Amino acid sequence: MHGLPITFALTNPKTDEREVLVNLFDVEPMLLTARPGQRIVVDKGYRDAETEAILTGRGVTLLRPTYAGEAPRPGARLFRPLRQLIESVNDTLKGQLDLERHGGRTIDGVSVRILQRLLALTAAIWHNHHAGQPIIRSLIAYDHR
């Protein structure tokens, strides 16, 4: 786990993120067929029986926090370290890659600029991994502002 992006979706902020997750697998079915038994870490906003049933039917296990009065769920010990990894990736995207200051004025411009940043992060992680770098997600060597 090095924070390598494998897919993403650009949506209206009012779109239900559970619907987006299900749709990602409709658009990109190889995400599941090439990696059977996927486990996806989600936050408490994914407490939804319908979404969980759809994903379970596709062989996906949702790992999410347990609510009070609910039976313990798998993966609880993973939440803290994974949450730190997710926040670190977000910080890289926002900090080093200026994701929030992309400068796009149209949906196409925003899309292209976000894609550039995701590609840069993915390429750096891939390169650092294959070059044996001790810190996989570091972009410092590529930061020439």
C-alpha cells in the first residue's frame, strides 16, 4: 500500500458517493475481475444496506467503522493506519501537486489539470517503487518550482 491511484471519478459534489463507487465498477469491471476478493475501506457514510449488497454480490467486502449496537465488522484494526495513508495521499495531491489550485475554468480544463496531477503522482510512485527508493510517494525529486 503506497497510495497508488488505480481509478478515480470526477463528479458533481452533490452526487452520492456510494452511487459513484458502484458506477466505477460498472464503467471499469476489470477493477474487480482482475483482482477478485477486493476489500474497500470506506468511511461511515457508506452505511447503506443496498450499496453493500450490490458490492457484496460483486465479490467486494466493504470495510467501514462499526456503529454503536452493531456487530463488530472486519478490518477495524486497519482503519487508523489506512486513514493516515489516505490523508497523506490527499496532502500530497493538495500540497505538492496543487490539486485545489488547478486553474481550470471549464469542465474540460478542470478535468485535464486533475488528470495531469493524478498521472504525475502515479508515475512518481511507479518510478520510485521500481528504482528502489526508500520513500515511494515522495515527489521532492520532481519538485522544480
